[in-house]
Amino acid sequence: MSSALGQLYQQIILDHARSRHGFGLAAPEAGEQAGESHQLNPTCGDEITLRASLRSEAVSRLSWEGAGCSISMASASVLTDLAAGLPREELLALIGAFREVMRPRGSAEADEELLGDAAAFTGGARYPARVKCAMLAGVAAEEALLAAK
């Protein structure tokens, strides 16, 4: 990764950590299915509670509350943006694709068109502790999506 690209990715993470999209648990609206998950990273203490609201099997909103490092908070913010309007199965596939590129010894390259701003986290794949931080919101979203009824 070039130095300029690394700096751009770092700026994306910092921007999302400061301006947290989807922050604050939103109550489901009439006609929405909702599921919720609380996840804790025992390694560092980061935690998140994420609520997925769906209408007709598509994500109408992800909302969340949490505390932790800039990577875990920014990852939740980015996921919130990526999820809007996606069918449940597409979001689950997107989280799976993100998990593949975050594997420390994986060889998958980040598809920036698919992952959008989430590609910014792939530089952290070399650091296992950072992978857990970056995946915290994704794990919560998977559980919340499967729990949505």
C-alpha cells in the first residue's frame, strides 16, 4: 500500500471515529423487524450494542452505541453507511467479504467497490488485535440480522 493511500485510509478511520454515523440506538419503527446484539472484545475492552432494523428483508437502519478505540468505533460507523438499503443476505455477504480480507494471513485483496470505506481497515490485518477491533461491529451486525424478527 502506498504511503498516500495509507494516509487516506487513516484519515477515513479518524473521520468516522470522530463523526460516528448511526450512533445512538434507534427504536424500530412500525412495520420493521429488529434484532440486537451486544459484543465485547475481551482483549481490549471495546464494546458495542448494535440494532438492525429491517423492512421487507432489507436493512432500513443500523444503529449502535459503544465505546472503544477509533478502529472499532469507525468500523461501526462505516458499516452503518454500507448497510443502508441492502437486503439482509447481501449485508451478511459483505461482512463475510470484509472478514476474508481482514484475515491476518489471508491473500484476499480488498475490493474497494464492494467494501467502500471499509477497505480502509485492511491495513490493520497484519495486527491480530486490530482485526478484532475492526470486526466487532460486523460480528454484532451478523448476530442482530439473524435475530431480527
